[in-house]
Amino acid sequence: MRGMMVFDVGVIHGRFQVLHKDHLRYLLAGKALCSHLVVGITNPDPHLTREDPADKNRHARLANPLTYWERYLMVRQALEDTGVASEAFSIVPFPVNLPELYRYYVPLDAVFFLSIYDDWSRKKLSMFRSLALKTHILWEVPPEEKGISGSNVRDLMLHDGPWEGMLPEGVVRLMKKWDIPDRLKKLE
């Protein structure tokens, strides 16, 4: 992995509601390109979450069942389970809809990693570039080739479907410990 590193510090972001295997692939792709990865958790709390026409459901309560702290623990568990040393990454809140606040949460001289699937990803890329942030697109694919989505996982949890195989093992344990399927049913 060390031979692939191109950047000193990289910033990657996501809601991770719930962190699934494709999220982990995305995080590891970013980590492979930098010495230190800053993982920004978007929608860290309801006050730093905004509606956006490019992604009409990202602000909804049912789309955000986990707290920032739970997502922090989940991201840390998933990365450490794959062998990423804890000193090689940081996890921070990242209010992606509020670019005027970025400087308070992430290093603006880092490279910002993105994957492009839809209008929302393109909007974020445009926002980052308008702020003169260095960006690196990990991959760009059409929405139908995206793979697993958090909404798919939450829907399976909500309707007692087979969700466990979509998540890293450590995340499955946390979802069961916190009884997230039941939490989703109460939110519905």
C-alpha cells in the first residue's frame, strides 16, 4: 500500500448511514493514495444538515438514523479491522452543505477525494473546485453501476431483509449491538 501513496493528507467524506462494503472500498481507495486520511462525516447533526435539490432525501430523519458518535465508532472499527493503523487516519464532522465552515473541520491544503455517481456528487465536486480545493476523483460511474447504497441497506433492515452480507463484519456487530433495524422501524 505504501508504494501507491501520492499525497500527504487526503480528505474523504460521506454520511455512512450505514457504512457498507462499498463505503469501505471508497475509504481504502482514498487511504491508498495518502499518508494520512481525514474522514469527514457529513450530516454530523441536524443543525449542520441542509436540504439540497441535488439529493432530496439526504436530510430526512429515516436517512440519518445513526448519530455522529455511532458513525465515528463504525468508521474507526471498519478501518482498523482492515489493518489501517489508528494514527494513519482521523475522523471529524464535516458539514458538506456549509462550505463556509470547512476550514474549521478539515485541512484545506489536503487533497479532497470523491467518487462521482450522480448530480449530488457533481455538485460537491463543483463546490470543492469553487473553493480552489485540490480534488482527486477516485472513480466515476453511472448511478446504476454504483453498487451498494446506504438506502438499500436501511430498507433491508427496515423490512427484515438480508442486510448483514452488505456490511463489514465489525459494522454488523455494531448494528446489532445498537439494534439499528429496530431504531429504523421506530423512525418510520
